[in-house]
Amino acid sequence: MLKPAILSVSLLTIMASSAVSPALNEIKNAFPGTLQSDVKLVLTLPALIMIPFSLLSGWFASYFSKKKILYTGLVIYIICGLGGGFAQTFTQLLVIRGLLGIAIGLLMPLSSSLIFDFFEGPARNKMMGLSGSTNQLGGMLFLSVAGILASYSWRYTFGVYLLAIVTILFITFWLPSDPKPQVTKTTKGKEKVKLNFRIFGIAFLAMMSMVVFFVISTDLALFVENERPVFSSASKLFSSQEELQTALNTGKITDYTIQSFNNEGISLSDQTTFKEIEKGKQWKFTDIEKEYTIKKEDDKLVVYSGIGTSRIAGYALSLMGLPAVIAGFILAFLLSKMKNYLMPFAAGVMAFGYYLLSISNSTPFIFLSVLFIGFAGGLLSPPLLLMIPKVLAPNARTLGIAIVSSFILFGQFVSPIFMRGATSLFGNETFRFRFQFLAVFILSAAVVGLIGMIIHQKINKKENVQKI
């Protein structure tokens, strides 16, 4: 049971902050006036807080039992994960999410360092692949359950963090005492932990991989529910200001509004509910499983129809974990066959997935897109983590993992900022443009990386010939 015990920690880490992403749009609606860029902090703020605590976790592991660090992190994880559902203001929610970041930061480096402690050689490669698969499996469990819970209430979504109770049981009964602290006393004092500068190159690549991969978590729910414009109209959707105010108070619409939609070819039932999202600027109509967002743009009302609901977004994000799990299982095989070319290949697959998403107009097409993105995401990080034992001595590996983990977490936080800069630069803030930009950016990076590896191999070959 050693393997399941270690992997149960991986189940809770890298996708933990994005677990509530299916409810992102509902959270935005629950706190009127919250900007779209601000609501993404619910996902990205924990990643920022994780960074210093991930580094501290690596330092703590040099002196204290990893089991004690795990218990501390898991208790905070459950309390603050579940606590998000009790927030009464958006500020309270962000504070609680920040505290959750402390827990994930403590846990994340340990999920990999325990593999380095107990496994060597091919067994280590296989376990690292399984760890990546388990990360994605955790994402599938979190996101699928979160999507269902979000359809009832965004508050229920935070119940997914109770899964950590299972991990507590696993490490209590089946995780043995960890190896001795990695910093030991010698006759000269304490053995110094030396870092190879190449660890920061590995960390940067890991960060950029997360920057592009995490966009799917922050943007998919918003894209699915709000993206496609259906019609624009200068006419009123309510017969009078009094009727509008009544609809705001009761949440119900009248026959006049139903007829206004019918005139544009859209049928609304008398069960349709109405809510104001941003005073005088944005409203939402919800009709059974279909939602319409109305925005005031210039002098017109523009009606947007999402491709689906938060439940669909949850299903899509959880489905994305399936090919990532498969990627983890076949990672060792792919590494043996493709070696250094695996990462450019994975980047190309992800670029194709984002391109498909940019032209998606139906649920099946979205599901197909996330399969490619998920498979690529499952292949990108593990090869980078496996480089760590090659560049660092055993006593520096936990700290090295903490550095790489911190950069990965920083990538989650930077991801929306990076995309905001790209959309501002090109003057196009639509979700479809975001995905198209990512497709081009990732493919360009893959080509540059591939050319760089070919040149490096030719130089090495030439130097070996000269030595002979």
C-alpha cells in the first residue's frame, strides 16, 4: 500500500485550486459588480500563496518528519477548502482561498519528493508517471463532482475538498516513516545544500507549461456559458421601467419579454428566471438548461447564448483528466521511445487542442478539444520533474522540487495576467481569440524548442567526432 499512500497525496495537489472552476460563473453572479478578471482570483490566488509555502515545505522537510508536514497541510486543506462555501462576501472568499494556498503549498513538493525517497531507476520513472496520472485523476474527481454541485449552488462546490479525509487515512495506516532528514550533522557542522543553476531553467519551462495549460481552467466555464452572440436589438426586452423593476424583484419575466425573444427566433418558457448581474449593463435569463446573457453595448442590447451550463463545463474539465491519466500510464514508454522530443510533441498536441476549442460551437466539439489539451498536459510536467535528480544531489532534491513546484504555482497565478496582456496587445478580448493565440504561441514554442534540440545534438556530435 506504499504506492497508493504516496499517490493519494498527488491526488490533492496540482489541480486543487482549479477544482471549483465549474462554479466560476455562478460565483461571479453571486457577488454583483465583481469583474471577470477579479473572479479568476478564486482560482489563481491560492497559487500565489502556495509559492512561499512550497519553498518552506522543502526547507521543513530537511529538518522535520514529512508525515508531520503532511498532517499539518491536510488539516488546513480540509478546513479552508470547505470554508469557501461559507463566505458572505467576495473578500472573505479570497481570504479563505489564500489560506487554502498555504495547505497546497505544503503538500505539493512532498508528493514528488516521497517518490524520490522510496523509488529508484525505472521504478521511479513509472511512479512519476503514475503521480501525474493521479494528479489528473484527482482533477477528474474534483471537477466532475464540482460541476454537479455547482448546478445546485456554488457554495456546495467547495465540498469536494473533503476528499482529503481519504488521504489522511492512507498516510496514517500505510505511509512508513520517511527517511532521515536530508540535512545531517557532520564533524564540520551541517552539510550544505548546493543548487545547480540549471534547476531554474527547468523551473521556467515548468512555469510556462502551466501558464498555457491553466487557461483552460480559468476560461472554459466562462466561454461555455457566455461566448456566442445570438442577436442584437435596439428594442426593449421589457415593456416599461416598472415591468423591469418587477422582474428584478421577483426574478420572473412577462409575456412581453418572451415575445421579444420569440421575434428573434428564440423560445423561452414561462419558467425562465431573470437576474441583474451588473446594474444597468448586464443581465441573465436562465431557462431550464439554457442560459442567456444580455449586455448593453453602445445603444444596443446584445444577447449571448452559452454553448452549455456550468455542469457542461465541469464535465468537460473532468473529461480532460482522462487522457492525462492515460498519458501518465504510458509516460515511461514514450520517454524511452521519444526521449527529448516528447515535450515538443506534447506542445504540438496542446496547440491543436486549443485551435479546436477556438472554433467549437457545440458540446461534442468542446469535449474533443479538451481531450487533446488534457493528453498534452499529462505529458509536459513529469519529464521536467525527472530532470531534477540528474542536476541535483540527493540532499538538495526536495528543495529543487519545491523550487520547480513554486514556479508551476506561479504559472497558475500569472496565466490570467499573461492572457490579459496578450488580448490587450492585439485588442481582442474574446475567448475564441485567446484560444487561437495560445495555439499559435504554443506551436511556435514547440518549433523553437525542436530546432534548438537539433542544433544542440549536431554540436555534441561534432565535438565527439573531434575528440575521437
